[in-house]
Amino acid sequence: MKWWWTLGVDLLVVLVFATVGRFSHAEGLDPVGVAVTAYPFVVALLGSTVVLLGLKRPPERLLNGVLVWLGTLVFGMWIRANAGGGVQPSFIVVAGIFLAVTMLGWRLLARRQLSRKPTA
């Protein structure tokens, strides 16, 4: 699996997270609003992925996915807080669970699919 594919799926996860969050709080679903909500986590995701690539650790592996998830969550919240956004404990928990389930979940599913051998 190529690293850019992994990054693309993770970016999609972050965009879905931002979209669902805006929808659940009756905020507009316009692309600019979603981008503003997502940008701290997108920046954190990009940084986490670049660090793993620099360490020559493939980001698609489950353990490295945990590092991408933690980096996205922790640094995303840090960026959001420093930009004046809310980081209430309930938001951190919900974001952490959503991002963990989706970012690690797709990796588990991909690993399972790749490990299946075709039967003759």
C-alpha cells in the first residue's frame, strides 16, 4: 500500500469527522466551513504522516496508525485551542473515539483483505 493512499484515506476520515461534527451542531455544511473545522486536524495529520515517513515507518501499519491517530488528535486539539476553537473534554473524547475507530478501523479491514489468499 502506498503512503499517499493511506494519507488520502486518513484525510477523508478527517473531512467526514468535520462534516459530521458541523451537521450534528446544526452548522452549515458549506465547503469553507468544513475546511475551517477540519484544518487543525488536517495539519496535524499531515505532520504525523511526514514524521512517520521521515522515520521510514509505513503509515498504513496498525501500530503506526495508532501514532497517526494520536498525532492527529493531540496536535489537532492543540492547534484548534491555539486558534481559539473549543476543546472541551467531551469534544476530545468524541473526537478521539471517532478518529480511532475510523483511522484504525480501515487499517484493520485493509490488513484483513490483504492477508486473504485467493482460494482455488
